[in-house]
Amino acid sequence: MTHEEILSRLKMKLPLAEKRSPSEMASTQKLDAAISDALGTWRGSTIGKDMLSLLKTPADMVFTHGELDLAGWVNTYAEQANLSFKSALEQIFEYLKRHPKALEHYTNGDANFAESADGVSGFTLPFGWNVDQQVMKTFRRARVYQAAHPACDLLGAVVVVGKKAG
């Protein structure tokens, strides 16, 4: 890529980064604290216990330790915040995107995800092209799912996250 192309990409991308207001930052910090507290509560409840004894899982499905940990965290947060599982899951996924080290824990180290189409690992748009944000959201969720399930191809991951969203 030439310097001119790099500068052109930056010229298009940088205006999309807006400064957060103090109230937005305070709101995010409060939300992150609640989500972190739920993780602490969940992990505290698992000391000396098998996670499978604390969670109901389908008999025909195998869960990794990380998946059980994440499921317990989401259930705990949903209960504490009085949210549906789906809403709690979405909020925790947003939390994980803001905290890449935590995301790496659940995606086997592949936490190279970004908030824009240009930043998603292995995916760039030609100059001047736009992307449907709902499609990009599904794509990012599929990549997270795929990272946690290495044998799953991208199409299979999109199908799985599409069913969970519906």
C-alpha cells in the first residue's frame, strides 16, 4: 500500500472516531463495573464446584470450560441486571470488544476485532464502499463464534449466530 493510499484511508476513517462525552464515559464505566461484578459473583459461586452442576446444558452438546464460564457469567449478569439472556449476552459481547484481553480468553487468543468494517481482521472494503451495519454486526459475532469453535467455517458460524439472534 502506498503512502497516498494509507493517508486516503485515514482521511476516510478518522472522522468516524468521535470523542465520547463525559456522561457517555461515566455510563460505560458504570455498565462495565456491573458486568465485572457479575463475573466476580459467578466465579465466586463456582469455587470448588463443577460448572456443569451449576448450569443446565443439552445432553447432546459439549461445552468447553470457557463456554460454560461465559454462559454462567451471562446468566449471572442477566439475573443481577434484570435483563433477558439475549440482552445480557449482547452487553457482555460489547464489553468484551472494549476489553480485548478478556475477549482473547473466550476466543482462544483471536481478539483482533474492531468497531468498523475497515478494522475487522481479514476484511477490508474497497475505497468508497460502505457496509450494512447489521451485516457487519453479524459478521463480527460470527468471527467471535468461529474463534471459539476452530472447526467451524465462516458460513456455519453465520448460520449459528443468525439462529441465536432470531
